[in-house]
Amino acid sequence: MIDDFTIFSRSGLILWRKSFVKLRGNPLGLLVQTVLLEDRVALAELVCDGYTVRWVLENEAGLVFSVIYQTALPPAYAADLLVSVKAAFIDKYSSVLGDSNVDDFSDFSVVFESLLNAAEDRSLSRAAALRSANVCPTISSDAMSTVATSSSWSSSSLPSADTEVPETSSYRGNSKYHSLKDEAAEQCDDNDVSHDLSEDTIRQNREAFIRRKQGSGGRPKKSSSKAAGSSRSLMGGLSSTSDRLEVPKRNALGSIPEENEKLDFSDDKSQEAVTDNIARYVSDAEVARCREQHLDAKPNTAYDIISADDDQAADSNSSNVRGKVFDFFKGLAGMKMLTRTDLERPLSLFRDVLIGKNVAQDIADRLIESVASSLEGKRMESLTTVSATVRQALDDALTRILTPRQSVDIVAEIAAKRGTGRPYVIAFCGVNGVGKSTSLAKVCYYLLNNNCKVMIAACDTFRAGAVEQLRTHVRCLGENAELFDRGYGKDAASVAMDAIRKAREHRFDVVLVDTAGRMQDNEPLMRALSKLVEVNQPDRLFFVGEALVGNDAVDQLSKFNAALADHQKSAKPRLIDGIVLTKFDTIDDKVGAAVSMVYTTGQPIVFVGVGQTYMDLRKVNTKSLVKALLK
Ligand code: GDP
């Protein structure tokens, strides 16, 4: 049984619709937002809010045919119905489709009724034939593979529905979290916040994470990681039959590998075990060295890929791009109709270009497939080549992907928060050595120059020298920056909480929270990060990543997000919501990591590091970035 069938133009106009029930939420809107606008048309299905949405495109006329049904009750004839309705609709109205005076297609209802009956009959006969041939008659959405393109979004790698579901009471989560949080706010010193999550809770979080991402315009993923138990859940949790969502595995009993236990500061015992040997002062020589490197050295002026303050450009670009998002698909009339064969060679060349620019292979494949699906069956404009057509389509797709959906103006966000009694909090996370502390210092410098009073919370309580490194930066950055630290071995979540409390009392505008570098597979440290985030609810959680990374960018980000979702109790766990891309000055024009990271998370690149001085921080100029990618 289907719930809805809609025929609409790629510019968003509904031509004809049949709804059998009132739908919960807006699955069709999600289809437009997360599939059509984000170039994921190569996928075959979207699963959201208990519904599955499937679609076929008619590229020449610029139409989308979509069917919606309950995921739990997949009709075996959905794919068949899509194909037959598409053929019948085009056949019936081909002569009037371009005519803006014709907008009444209500007489299609009769045709649809008979097509639906016919598709149901065919499906029943197929099932009967299979039964009589003694083949397992379970026809589910698999039967749709007749139409399915390369992939589908689903959560089929999740534990099955009949896996035992824990009782709600086992969550204890929110109330416990709130009370402990309050308690910790009252008793500041070294107050650890218990954060154990049961395996069941983690599983539920994981399921919720996937469901939510499927519903929120998330990102597709492909599991290319070789690591056992690796997570490929890209932010957005969209998966495909060929690349399903894989969530990180614990060891057999869900316990922490022994060698990592000592790294886990979220337990009381580890707090006791580590000595507080913090250096309270850094030497003048150290500060002088820092000043020379980060403040007095010549900043990088060579970059046109990113501009100093391009938010406005990005924003106007955003509405522009989204406003005319389908313009490209309109008006390709009169000339040759593009076939898959025509597209193959140019697409393959552009795929190589993207990979040569360091776009992760999975992402390049998906982009190319998406562009192919959008172009196949279209008529080329006159006076153009297939290659130019593909290039333009790819340019548009990359621009849409890289254009932030919302403004990323941190200074404005900070200003909006003034007077609320709580400072604006940004937490920085990422793997070791990528430039987290340096980026944090650069952001601090940027904010100081925007008249903010900044507190830096030293929550890397693990790496020797981390606190002193920040102390040195603070000495260089001047009197409007202050360091809050509690030495080493302390629970990072509690240190951050104390810092925020102190910042609130002393009217700081911003708290920048430094966290320990961690590999994406290090579960204890991921749990500690989740705790810090959940307990302190930063306004932004920035992932700091190197522009040098290729395929690993996707792995890092998807695993960070999966772990964050796994280890938070909240029904709405906080995930990465901004990216700082470092060492852009070292990659020449291999700027592909930017695409991989944004595509993976759906989150914007907020800052780009282009050198070692505090001044070497930029915002992204989408146009220049796309130009560099396709050069
Ligand atoms: P963390 O371990 O992630 O905190 O990394 P650090 O902040 O200590 O940085 C590691 C190294 O990367 C240091 O030598 C930094 O000077 C360098 N670094 C950070 N950002 C950039 C950047 O944008 N460009 C270049 N060339 N080097 C950077």
C-alpha cells in the first residue's frame, strides 16, 4: 500500500498528487531538500520518519515522480508503478509540458487509478508465480531493484527490529544528566560527571542518529574503511545498498579495550591516577618564540582561494544558488538528447580531476553519479559540448554542496548571545597534530580583534605540554584573553564546566574549549569527548581537520559523529557543526578535502588555516574553491 504519489517539476511545482493518508512530517520536502538540492539523485530511496520515498526523474521535461510508503510495509509494486506512471504521464502530456498556461493535470487521476491497479495485479501474479515455483515469496523493497539505481538510503545495517528494546526507564538519561550537571555547577572542583551509557542506550542512540540524519538532509556514506568495526555513518546518515551505514563496533562484550582504559578520564579512578604537574608559568623565552612564530612573522598573503571575510559573499551566493537551483535543468531543448554513453567519458575524466584534487574517492564517485543521473535524457543546449555540459553541471553541484545553508558568522552569533548570562562556547575537536591548538589561538586572535573577551579552557588534560602551549598562546594574545586550566589528568568535561562558570561570573563573551587530540577509533577518548559536549552544550562544536587528508577525511568525520551520537544520552545528541580546515597553505590546489568534509557532514567550513601566524585564518570563498577544484 502506498501513502502518496506526487509528480512535480524540479523547480518545485506540484503538477499532480494523490495522497491516500495524511502524512506525518514532510517527506516530500526532505526529498527536495536532501536529495534534489544536494545532488543525491543517484540514490534510489530516502528513509525518514518511518516513510520510504522513492523517485524517478524525467530529465528532459524536468519532472520528478515520487512514491511514499511506510518503510515497515514496502509495496512490491512501487518501482513498477513509478516507471509506468512516468511513461503514461509523459505520453499523455508531452505536448503541453512546456506550456505555462497548462497547469491542470487532474484528469490524470483516472489513468493513475488504473495504473495502480495494474501494478498491484502484476505484483500479485509475480508473488503467486514465485510461490508456485517454490521460491520464497517474500517480496519486499528488494523487488524494486528493477528500478533502483546504484543505491538507496536506508538503515538496514542496524540491529533488526526484533532486537530487544530496553525499557525507557533504563535511559535515566536526561534527568540524571540535568541533576549532575547542576550539581557539578555547584561544586566545581574536580567534579566528574558520571556518563556511563549502557550498550542498549548506545544502540538506541545510534538508531536515533541514523533516523535523524536520514530526515535532516544528511550525508551519504560509503564504507571504504578497512579498519575492523569502522564506522561509515556520515553525518546525515544516508546510506545506500552498496554502501550502507556501518556503525562502530565495540569489542565483543562492549567493553573498552584494555590498552585504552588508562586514557579514559571519564572515570573517577583515572583522575586519581594522574599527577597534576602543570607548569603554572611559561618562560619569557618561550613566549618570545611563540610571538615570533605566530604574531611577528609575515602572514600569508598568497591566497585567493579563500578571502579574509567572505561570509557575505557566501550568503548572497547561497540564496542565489538555491534560488535558481534548477535553472540549469530547464530549457535544454532542441538539440541532442544526452545518453549514458555520451556522458561516460567526460564524467570519467572529471572524476579523475576530482580525485586528483584530493576529493575522497567515494565522494567523487557519488558526485559523478549524481551529475550523470541529472543529465541523462536531457537535451543539450545548442553550441555546447557534452564536456562543457558536464562541467557546468558539476560546477553547479559543487557550488550547491559548498555553499553554507546558513550564515556562519561567529561574531554575530556571539553578539546575539551577549546579555543572556552565558558566554558563547566553542569546543574544538579532532585528531592529534592537525592544528587544533593553533587554530584555537587564531580564532581567539580573530575574536579579540572583534572586541570579544575570550577565555580559553585547557581541556586537553592528557597530552603533556598541552596546557603550557595554551598558556604561551594566551601570553602572546594579550590581556583580553585568559586561560582556565586545572592541570592534567582531570575530567575534561568538568574542567570545561568550571571554565564556563568562571567565564559567566567574570563576563567573558566567549569560551574556547581545547580538547585532547584523539583518533577516531579511540573509544574511551570519544566517550570522554561526548561527555564534554553533552554536559556543556557548546554553541558550536568545531572539527579541526587538515586539508592534506584524502579519503581519511571522510573516515575521521563520520566516526567522530557516529561516536558522538552513540555516547550521548540526549535524544538530540550534539554533533559536529562546523569545520576548521588547517594547513591550506601546504596543499597547492589540492583542495578536495573541503568537499569531502562538507559532503560528509553537511556542515560548513567556518575557517581555513593558511599558515602559522594568528593572522592566517580565512573564510571560504565558494566560487574560488570550485574554480580550483575543476581547474
Ligand atoms: P594540535 O596537536 O592539533 O593541537 O596541533 P597544533 O596546534 O600543535 O599544530 C601542529 C602543527 O601544525 C604546528 O606546528 C602548527 O604551527 C602547525 N599548523 C597549524 N595550523 C597550520 C596552518 O594552517 N598552516 C601551516 N602551515 N601549519 C599549521
